[in-house]
Amino acid sequence: MKSLFRFLVAPLLMALFALAAWSAEPPRQVRIGVLAWQGAEEAQVRWSALMDQLEDKLPGRDLVLRHFDLDGMAAALQAGELDFVVTNPGHYVFLEAGSGVSRIATLIADASTDPAHVVGSAVVVLDERRDIRALADLKGRTLAAVSQDAFGGYQVAWAELRRIGLNPEQGQPQPVFTDFPMSRVVEAVLNGDADAGVLRACLLERLEQDGTLRPGQLRVLSPRADVRHCRVSAPLYPGWAFAAAPGTPPALSRDVLVALLSLSPDAAGQSWSVPADYHPVHELLQDLQIGPYAFLRETAWPSLWERYWPWVSGLVLMLLAWGAYTLHVEHLVQRRTGELTAAMDAGQRLEAQLREGQQQMDHLSRLSILGELSGTLAHELNQPLAAIGNYARSLLRRQDSGTLAPAALRQAAEEIASESERAAGILGGIRAFARKRDRVREAHDPASLVREAGRLFAGMLPGVPAVAVHQNAETAGPKVWVDPLQVQQVLLNLFKNAWDAQQAAGCDAPIEVSLGRDGERCALEVRDHGPGLPPDERERLFEAFFTTKPDGLGLGLSICKTIVEAHGGDITVTAAEPGPGLVFRFTLPLADEAPADSRENS
Amino acid sequence: MTASPDMPVIHVVDDEAPFRRSLLFLLESVGWQAVGHESAEAFLAVAPAFPAAGGCIVLDIRMPRVSGLELQRRLQAAGSSFPVIFMTGHGDVELAVQAMKDGALDFLQKPFKDQLFLDAVERAVQVSLERHASQRRQGEAQDILARLSAREREVARLLALGLANKEVARLLGISDNTVHVHRQHVMEKTATGSAADLARLILRADPRGLD
């Protein structure tokens, strides 16, 4: 008998073991906990359809539905008794922080709803209560709600009341908790036990639809214009969450998610969507200092210290270290700043010397041009001086002969005044040209600069050839960013050279100036009809003190080069085509790319 | 200003308006009648007649388009008897020399003293009057000689050269008596009493009349 038992029982046990091993891979049971906020019976009714649908979508799995209250669900998660939970947004956030669950889907009211804006609150009053028009009028009233823990049923409205400066915790308004179901809140408002009541979003519409309430019997306070499908008094928050427990295998989570998303909407039109961002719920709970943020209410120092002492100690240590580091860096910065300041001072001195040298060179060049033009300048000055002398002598003669009429005196005096002003103007022009001056950069039309230089040139020397300006429509328009006087100095130099060259060749053809574009710069060409120069002399033209003229200083073109380079350009000389003659070409910066009007002092 | 016919007129041609006006003012200060012109073309457009009381032109040598020298040439070609005073600027001495060769009366280098200028104008007006007077005398002499017949003019020229009646008769191939009659007519028509008077009359009408 003993052997028979062994013979029979052993294979049975082995079979049982084998069965157990087979059933463990994969786990057939999927344990889902739901928040039963209106009692187990209600929850069974509400979620059974979902469970049936899910079971269809997950063949080979055995779905087990369990109901919990808020604390019970947390405890079950802690014990590892659940694979998934379905709960309201506020509770989800609490569990996320405390039990490490992670959402895989969010419940939405219908396909068009944004998962992040599903749950909300409507604060209702009897329509005839004309003394309560908006949320702010609730101060000193009573407010019915199902429970302090209800998210859409209380907390959302609570947060909104706080936002407008009311505090139900201090009885403004005084909350009256009726417990579930929410129909009790409606009753409390209807029979006057409470001045107002909090309903979750869209419940009012449903009650009006099924005839429980007469449309317009209850009025929603401070309805939000940005929510269309239901009347609400506060912003909408994400819907209920379907979340996986921390130990749930990712493959299972994925399968359940796929199943949830492929479900068709239930009888109430609700369906599951991709998980929403629950951050606004966090903020709300933090603001209300409830759920995971309930500790914020513990303001007693000892409890804070108990909770945070490692952090506080760490922070103090870090502050100390940071202070020491800052002192060290400050010391280093001061030393380096000193070194840098010294280096910059030296650099600035050098730069100032260079600039001074260049300005002296400019000055010398202008003086040399003035020297060459002095004869004609004297002539220019002689005209007004001679006129003044004539008037003065005439007045004396008339006075002596007793024929001085008041009108004549007036005419002469006016002429003398205007001629002396003219002479002063000529002198002022020379002085402005000859004196040392600051660097200037201004926006100017290049064609106007050329024409102005041409006029100066014609006025300074008798019998000079004309200056012809060639400019096409493409190059007209953009201004150049220059020192106008320096550019005129370059042009006058080139004109003077051109004329000298043409006089040598006995030619009085116009000097030709062409304006063009060279990339982002303006290009100017000055062409003469002189005899030209051999290539080796052309190359040396821009050297200081190199000259081909018997009375020349050899500074003009080297100054031109300095000026053009100070404008960031270059100056070149080539043989004219067709010859003979030379073409001087230089470029100037366009005003567009330069900064707004600025003046750099030396 | 309207020029009065019994006064000399000074024309000032200079493109530099303030300076031109100052010269006019100066000229008027000493009682001259003066007119300004802004260019050679403007002067030629007005083409002022030479006044019986005399006058002159003060001309800037360097002007745009038609220069002072060119204006002087055109005036001479038109037989103008206006004397010309040139004003020159710095470095225009060569031009001034050319102007003198071309018959300018005087030149002043700017800037000039007012007295120098007024003296030059005074001289020029004097010259213009002399020129005008000599022109008038020449015209009168020509008018007198025009009254003679061709044969009488021939006889008068030979008599003015100091030839006797017989020599004139032989040269012209006519009788002594005929020469005597012509001589009587010439003396009556020209109101001259001697061969010497006759010679002066002929030279007044044409300085080269006895060559």
C-alpha cells in the first residue's frame, strides 16, 4: 500500500508542480485596483464593463478587480498586491509620489477631449439666489461638497476659491461635507441646507438631461468662457489615471496600454487616451498643502529639522564651501583685473601714439595741399577784400565831397558786411581743412561727396578740367560710412594728381569718376588721361616721400592710402584701358552694416 | 540807371557780382556814370552806342565762356572806339601783355588801389574824347573833299604835294589854263587859301591821303 501510494501520488505531485511552473510563465492574473469613491457596489457597476472589454483584448489573462478607498489602495500597493490602479487625478499624484506608480493612460469624456482638461468643478446655487452672483459672493456662506478628499468634487473648487482670496478652511465659505453620492450635494442646495454646492464637471448637464433637475434650476457661479462642453467654475485638470505599479513588468504595461487605447467608448462616452501631464495637479495639491504636500502644514521647527536635517547640514556645508570659493575667486579676479588694466593702459597709450602719428601725417598732407593751392586761395580771398576796400574808399570820397546819401551808406555797409562774411567763410573752410581734428564716421551719399570734391577742386584752381561722375542705377542709393572730409581729401589729392598728369600731356579732357559696388563695399575709380606711369613706378606710388613731380612732397598718395585703410579698404592703381592714363581705385564701407551714428574721440 | 547822352559812360564787365557792384559804387562816388555787365555776352547783347561825351570799358580778363580778350577782339572788329582797361588776377601777366598788344589802353592787377583805378578811367575817357574828336574832324574833312569832282580831287592832291600849275598840267596832260580853273574851284569849295591848308585838309580826311 505504501508503495502504491508512492506509485500513484508521486506522479500526481510532479504533474501539479509542472502545472504550477507552466502557469507562472507568463502570469495569468492581472490585478487591478480601482478607487471606489462612491462605495464598492457603485464601483463594481462602473468598472465591470471595462474589465470585460479588457479581458477580451487580453486573451489568456485573468483580470481581477478590487475596490479600495484612498488609504486602502496605498496599503495594497505597498504590499505588492496590485499590478495596476485606476484612480482620480489628485489621488494618482499622491500615489505617484508615495508608491511610485506611473500613469499609462488618462480617462477622457469623449474623443474630442484633451486628456489634460477633463476633471473640473462647477459651483452651483439656486437660480433665484440673486445675492450670489459669482464665486467671490460666497464669503460668509455655506458650501456643500461630498468630501474634502474629492478632487473634482471639492479640491478643484477649493483651489479656485483660494485663488480669488477666499479660504474655506477659515469658514469663508463654510464647507458642509455631505459624503457620497454627489446627489446629496444637489439636495442640500435645493432644500436650502447649503447656500452653494460643488459638483464635478458635467454632472449638472447630465442631471438636467435625465430630468432630475429642471434646466436653469441651478446656476453655475463664475462660468469659465474657455470651457465649452460643460459649465465649470474653475480650470479643468487631467482625467482619471490608469497607472502601473512599480513592480509591473513593462511588457504587461504595454499590452494593457494597447488594449486600453483600442477600446471603444463606454456607455457614458468615456474612453482612454494617452497619459496627460499631471503637473498642474501637483501644483494644485501643493497650493492646498494636501496629499503628498500635507507635510507643508507641519510648521513646527523640530519636525522640520527632523525631516530635513541632512539637507540643512549639507546646505550649510555647501554655503561655507561656496563662500570660501567666492573669496578665493574674488582675490584672483582682483589680481587679474589689475594686470589686465595695466596691459590695456599700455595698449591704449600705444594706440594713442599711433593715432596721433597718423593725425599728424593727415595734417601735414592737408597743409601740403593747401601750400600747392595757396596762390589761388589768395585770389579767392582777394575778391571780397577788394570789394570791401572799394566800398570803404567810396564812402570816404562821398563823405569828403558831401555827396554821401543815407541810401548809399546803407548799400555800402550791407555789401561790406556780406563780403566780410564771405571772406570769413573761405578762411573757415581752409581752417577746417587744415586743423587737426577728431575721427568722424557719418553716413554720406558717395556721389554727393565726389561732386562736392569736384566743386572744391574747380574753385581752388583756375582752368582745371571738369570732373565727370559715372553712376548707374544699381550703385545709386546705398550710403557710405566715412569721414567726409578725409574722403574729400583723398579725392582732391587724386584730382590734383590727375590734373598734373594731364597738364604734362597737354590734355584737358574731364577727369572721370566711376562709382560701383565691390561686394559689401562701395568702389570709387578716378581715371585721368595723362601719360600714365611704367609698372615699377606705379608700384611705388603709395610709398611716403616717393614722387614723380619736381615740386612734390611725395606725401599725398601715402596719406590717401592711410585714410582709405583707416576706413577698412584698400587703394590700387592700374593702367587705364584704353590708355594712356591711370586708374586709381579705392573702396569705402557701406553705412548699412555700420553701427548707428558714433563719434570716436582721440 | 539811364545813361544821359551828354555824360561819359563807364561800362564794367566782370562776372564777380559783388566786386562789379563795388566798382560801380566807386565810380559813382566820383561822379561817373557807370553801367555793369555780368558777362561779355551780356555786354554784346546790349551793344551800347558810344556816347558823344566819351566813355570806356573796364573788362575782367578771365571770365567764363567769352573771355575779356575775346570781347576786345570783337569790339575792334566792329570798329568800336571804346578804350579798354583790363583787370587781371594773380598770375595773368602774360594775358595782360597780350591784351596790350591787341590795343588795350591799360591794365590793372587785382587788387588795385582805388585812385589807380580812377586815374586809369579818367585817362581812358580822355582818350575816348580825343578819339571821338579826331574822328569828327576826319568826317568833316571827308565831307568837304566829297564836294570836289574826281578831276578836282586829283588837282588838289598834286597841289597839296607842292607842285606848280605847270607841273600839274604836264602830269595830267591838260592845259595850264584848265589847271588854273580847277585850282580856283578847289580853293573856293574847300575854303582854303593855300596849298599848305589844302594838304592839312587832305591828311585830316585820310592820314595816308598824300602817300
